[in-house]
Amino acid sequence: MVIEIFYVPGCPNHQAAIDSLKDVLGAASITAPIREVAITDEAMARHLKFPGSPTVRIDGREVELTPPESYGMACRLYSNRSGVRSLETLRRAVAGAQKEKT
């Protein structure tokens, strides 16, 4: 399982996203590295289709089910009106990635 967190340096939700993801992985007894990718400029954001900080992708797939409206250097607000994905959304994404492996 490839887990990536894309973020803008200084993002106030970056660490909370990592902590939430670690909680979900731990509860599922999954040991997987979390690759942190700093988005440093607009060109990089567009190239990586970065919808905002933080963005979590598992096996290359966005965990947010709502497609982004734009890409760029910005903070992200999720459908739960928070800057961090809900634990339930993360659980669903991890479970889906696990299911695909089998």
C-alpha cells in the first residue's frame, strides 16, 4: 500500500492529517509508510493535480470522493467542513485499498 500526504509547507492541518491516518492504520493493524510530499509551487501543484493541503492519496487514489474543482497552492476544506478528512473516510479508503490487494 502506497500512502501519500501532499501538503503545502506551513499547512496547519498537515500534522493532524498524518495523526488521523496513523490512527486508522494502527486500528486496522496495518504497517505502511506514509510518504510526505511538499508542494512548493503552482507548477508542481498543477502537475500533481493537487487540490489543496493536505491531500491524502492511497495507491494513487484520492480519498475524498468529491472531485476537486481546481488545483493549486491552497488550504483544503473537505466535505465535512474541516481541513482534515474524517476518520470514517480514511477507514473506507484504507479498507478499499486492502481489499484490492487480495
